[in-house]
Amino acid sequence: MQPLVQVNDLKMHFPLRKGIVVQRQIGSVKAVDGISFDIDEGETLGLVGESGCGKSTAGRAILQVRKPTAGSVRFRGTELVGLGKAGMSVYRRHLQMIFQDPYASLNPRISVGEAIAEPIRVHGLRHGADVAQRVRELMEMVGLSQSMMTRYPHEFSGGQRQRIGIARALAVEPEFIVCDEPVSALDVSIQAQVINLLEDLQQRLNLTYLFIAHDLGAVKHVSNRIVVMYLGKIVEIADSVEIYRRPLHPYSKALVSAVPVPSPKLERKRSRILLNGDLPSPINPPSGCRFHTRCPIAIKRCATEEPPLVEHGSKHKAACWMI
């Protein structure tokens, strides 16, 4: 079957300009620099990496919230890159996003009932009293009482606000949702509840997720496959169980080694892989393999030639000269 979403050589570069009266471009921030992957219908694809690797920018570029610099994004075989506002309006209701900060994504001046109802009216999915009925259904679906419809965002906790954000995304009956670090701003005790809610909704509504996070434990729990990004590039793609059992790329190994395990005895026996140095600037990324400046096993070739993303076993790809 054809994948629901196909991303090919996607790039998102932000120009750097100098001058006041006459501006000229002096460089660019290469936030996303040529990533490719497919997402099957009903699948959850995890996208992980440390802060600054470009994962959130990639999610926005896929949804055309930010127009990509280059590359291709296909939804059910239709090319989205290059579509104007009118062309994208046809697909907006099928492609939704759950934001990292649930409070910033809600208008503080309107009630949560109106916030959920707004996209329903914009897309003409319900009319009259049916809109309010649909809002009540959505609030019950995400675990909120119907009596909360008239309240405002500041009257809710962080976990409740994220449930409102989920209800708002579901209001237009989407097929594909980008979850942009949906639990990172929540208390640990609430994170599991929201993750379980997302999984339950996926089963009930046949949703497809791109789950963006830096918490590898959460990503492993919800994802079928995991994509590891470093400085705008994909370094490894594998099944979620496989990437924890047998990570191939040195960066993936370092990320997996940092995930705590619930057993104190096992935790004491584990050896952490500590990376030296800071994440390089995406304005002037390193030549060759972008990870070579921090890699403990780098060789001369790593500094001059960029390794391709090649298969190492069934559906397990990695980009490293040392594998």
C-alpha cells in the first residue's frame, strides 16, 4: 500500500541577512537539510533528537505551516509543496498538529468551547446546534467534563489544556497529526495519561501520528518506528524495539544509554556514553558526517565524506562509515 505521508529530501533553510536599507543574504540556518521517510496509515513514527536538531521545524514543514526551501511532501500521493493557500485549505482538515505548549496554542480571550468549535465552523463540518453537540462529544472523548465548555484556558491545569488542544485537533476529523513534544511541558505524573489518551484515540479513530520528542522513553512507548535526527540530518531509522535493542549509529547509542531503567541494580551496571562538546551551529555545520566533531569513534573519512543512509538488516538504516 502507498504510504499516507511521503517525505523526500525535505529542506528548511532560514536566510541570514545583513544591512538596514539594502539587505543581502550572508548565509542561512540549515534547520532541516535533506530528510526522507515514509509514514504508513495507522502508524506512529517517532522523531527524536536533542534540542536544536530540527525535528520541530521538520514537523511544521511537513504540514506546510512553514513553506519548505526544497523537497517533496506527499499526502495520499498528492504533492503539498508549492500549493497555495486555496490549494492547502482542502487538506488542512486532514493534517493537524498538537503543540508543545498547550497554553500558548489557545486564545486566552475565548472559552475552550469556542476554541474547539472554531475549526468546525471554519471547515463547515457542523451547523447550528450540531456544533455545540460535537464540542461536547470531543470534550468527553478526551476526558473533560461538558460543564467546562464555558471556562477559559487560564482556569485549567497543564494536562487539561493539552487535552483541550487534542480535542481541537480532532475537531476537524483529521487523518494525520503531528504531535510536537506533546508531553514535554507536563508533569511526569500527567505525561503517561496523555500518552495513553493519544494511543486510545489512535485505535478508535484510525489516526496516524508523527510523534516528535526528546524523551526516548515516551517515544519507545508510543512509536512503531523511530527516526533519529542530528543537526538537520537523519542518522538512523529502525523499528522502535530494534533501535533500543541494537542501536547502530554512535549518536543513537549515546541517546539510548541516557534513558533510565526502572531497576536500580541494572542502572548501576550500565555505562553511559557521554558526548564531548556542544551541538555545532546549523549556520555552518561540520563537513562530512555532522556528528564527527563529537563522535568517539570518528576517523578521517568522517570529516570529509558524508555517509549515506543505508540498510543494515530488515528496515534498519543508519548513516555511519564505522558500521
